[in-house]
Amino acid sequence: MDNLNPTEGLAQGISATEQETGLSKDILRVWEKRYGFPQPWRNIHGERLYPTEQILTLQLLKRLTDCGHRPAKIIGLGNPELRALLGEHAQRGTAAPVPNARLTELVASIGRASVDSLRQKLEWALLESGLARFVTDVVAPLNILVGDAWSRGEIEVYEEHLYTELVQNMLRTAMHTIPPGTGRPRVLLSTLPGEVHGLGLLMVETLLCLEGCRCISLGLQTPRADIVTAAREQDIDIIALSVSALARPQVVEESISWLHNSLPTTIELWVGGSGAVQKPRLPAGLALFGALEQISPAVTDWRTRQPATPQP
């Protein structure tokens, strides 16, 4: 039988590959037939098995198609070329940070997959910087450097995931020490469908909590109609959306325009992240954030624009 390989432990079935790559079974089959890739092995029952090397390539292809690349143009490129294309997308509209000694050391720890060492270094940076500066001065530039290192093949996918999980756990733990906001504004946080990068959203939530905002997070990939419903039912003042550089431009522009037209004028729409500030066709009147440092003054400005509460 074609592509029969006895080392099945080095490959995954189509269902596991679908989960691992984000590509549906139908797409995997169509690409195989139309473009000659992937080229799965077959087990003794004739079922497809995808080798680890092909799964990595499929992950790269998925990220690039999410950025708008046509499969016909990129299938067949080697992993170095695919990583280079991803690096270009990650850098658009984002100033590359200057890697100081701390950031360089942290990236090196990620590349060595030294989990305990990385956790210790991140915890020390948090204690030394304080929570707000840890988010803006450590995590934000580190995210860019990690993405660059990944695109050059210096960091593996699992190492990037380890880093992301460590930081997310640290931020959630730190937020539990912040007294919950009881006043205004009430902020609803989410990402749009198709946006699977949640660290940026958590960073924004952390800074908003430090400003005393009442934050309600819906997590990732909330349908836009549900965002509107939740905003109305939860008495929301601001909807904050996080959009990464890998978000699909058409989806971002269409969804944000729809939300902007569907929300009452009393609810403001704040959109941040490199994937938002790059889009030229967003409706006027949105609050666009290209830097996390803009959040604190934006909250202050929102509060100064609210009518004074009459004294009893």
C-alpha cells in the first residue's frame, strides 16, 4: 500500500492532526489531492497518518493562510521560507524592541526549554518591575522577541507554548491580588472568531484591573452577536477587543464594522493589538490602541467624560 510506514508512533491520525494544526479534515484531504501536500502515510487499515515533520509544516501553513496567503502560493515552500513570511507579518506595524540583558536572558531560557529557570526569571522580573511595568516593559517586548526567534527556527512550537502558559498563569495569579473593581467603567473583553492568541487579551485585562475597572472576560473567539448581547445584559461601558498580527484582515474589518454599527452609542468599542492598528478600513470613531501604555490615560479620559453624579 502506498506510503505504508511501520513507525506509526512517529505520526498522528487525521483527527489528532486536525486538532494540532487547526486545519479541518476536509482541508487536509483537499490539499493532499490538489497540491500534493501533505503526504500522509497509511497504516494497515488504510487510514492516514501524518508524520511530525509534516504537522509542523501544516502549522506554519495554517498561520500564513490565516494571514491571507493563498495555499497555492505557499504550499511547496520549505519551512525556512514559511517562517520568514511569518516573521514579516509579525513585524508589520510593530517596532522591534531593543533586547536588553534581561530580555536576552529570558529568550535564551525559553529556547533551552528550561521551565524552572524561566519561571524563576519571570517571577523575579515581576517582583522587580511591579505588575504594570512587568506587562508593558517585560512581557510585551518579550512576546515580539519570542515570535522573531520562532520565525527563525530558534524556538520550537512547544517552547513558545510553555512560555505563553507560564506568563498567562502568572498574570491570572497576580490579578487575584488586585481588589475587584466596583465602579466604572465596566469592560467586556474578548477576541473575534478565528483569533486564537489570548495572551494579549490577558495583558489588557491586567492593566484595566490595575486601573480599578470592572472587567468581564468572555475569553477567545466569541461570536460577534454574543458580544453585543453580553454587553447589553451586563451593563457594559466599553468592549475591548484584542487583535494579533496574524488575524485575517477581512474578518477583522468586517467584524469590527458590524460591532460598531450594532452597538448603542453608550458603549464604546476599544480595539488594540498590531492586527488592528494596521487595518486602514476600520470605521471612524473607534478607539485604536497601538501600545499598552495608552490604556491608563484612556481610562482616565473616559472617566472625565462621564457626567457628574449628583450628590444626595
